[in-house]
Amino acid sequence: MNEVDFLLDTDTLLRVGGQLGSNPAGIFQDGQGRRYYVKSPESPAHARNEMIAAKLYRLAGAPTLPYVSTMAPDRVATAWVDLDKKCVAHLSENERKQAQHWFGVHAWTANWDAAGYHGDNQGVANGIVLTLDVGGALAFRAQGDPKGKAFGTQVDELDVLRTDQGNPHAAKLFAGMNPDDIERAVKVVLGISDERIVETILSASGTRALADKMLARKADMARRLTVDFSAG
């Protein structure tokens, strides 16, 4: 469900609905009746950052809304999906376990907005828990501010996403994970080859510096797993 493989001309779409998140956006429809949610981030760099994050989620197997590449470099689009649930608070225990399985991917990509400010970044479609927006991953915050040095080579998110009371929905979702849960979630990332990570980032017009940082973050997670989280 993570990505749709064609190039979308957003200028040909008809607007049929308004903005749902924090970025300028709307619901649009093409001539065949297919709908998309199209965002206008602050810059092409913001759009590229989100598309790289989406491709890394796809590489890890973590479900997201289906991202669609656009002709416009400053647009981000996802295919419209009718959701059964749209909030962390509405997840069943099984669905919470599904969401927790991807905790390592959220931490690795520094997705501080994994749960959403209002708990509205996790949803369910056809029994599958999805991350609805990855605009808060990698170099930029969800509302567009650069993370700067806070997005470094150490994955502090392994702790912060579980404990930060300033991010209450993430803390509620991930705080109850035991060492076994965390180990399994971290191993999702460790199972991705370095070569695939580099290839994915460079093919999405990312920089070698970003690829090296993501490799370093993966290595830091491996170290943390051995030191802090291994269940033996």
C-alpha cells in the first residue's frame, strides 16, 4: 500500500475537499474519479524529504498511505484511502501491537510525528495499521521547521518517543513496549541491508550525506540493542 508507481500531474486535478493537516493541502480528483490528498510543503526540499522518508518506510515494510510521485517538485501526494479508524485512541489492542511493530522505523527516521499531535497520524484500513503522514521524519518537523543537529547519528528517539510527555500520544502508544517488543521493532531496521538503504536514498534524489547518516543511525540502533534492549 505504500507507493503508487506513476507520475501525477497535480495541475490537472479538480479540488473536491479541503485541508486536513497542518500544511496547505486539499483533496483532489482526476478525470477517472480517483482521489488524492495533495500537500504543498514549504519548498521542494521539504517535499523531497517526505518522499525519501516514504521510500524508507516502504523499504522497511512499514505501511503508509500510498505515496504518488508528482510532476511538481513542491507537491506531495497520497492516493485517497477510506479509513476505518483515524486516531491512536481508537486502536484495539491488536492494532496497537501492529503500530508498535514499526516503532523502530519511526525512531530510525526520526519521525517525531509518528503518532500525531492529536493522535491522528495512525489509522486503520482493511485491518492494517498505517502511518498517515511521514512529513515529520528525517530533516524537518511536521510543520516544516528544520531539526538541525537534533537529527543526528544517535537515535535518541528510541527513548524519546516512549517517554516525552510533550508528545503524549506517542508516549501512550509506545511506552508499554517491553524489551522483547523493542528488540523485534529494532530488528526490522537492522534487517535492511546498507546497500538497499543507500540505493533507496540516492534514487530518490537524496544526498550521500543523508545516506551515510541513516547508516550511522542504523549502526547506533544495533549498538543500543546490544547494550540496552536485548532480551537475551
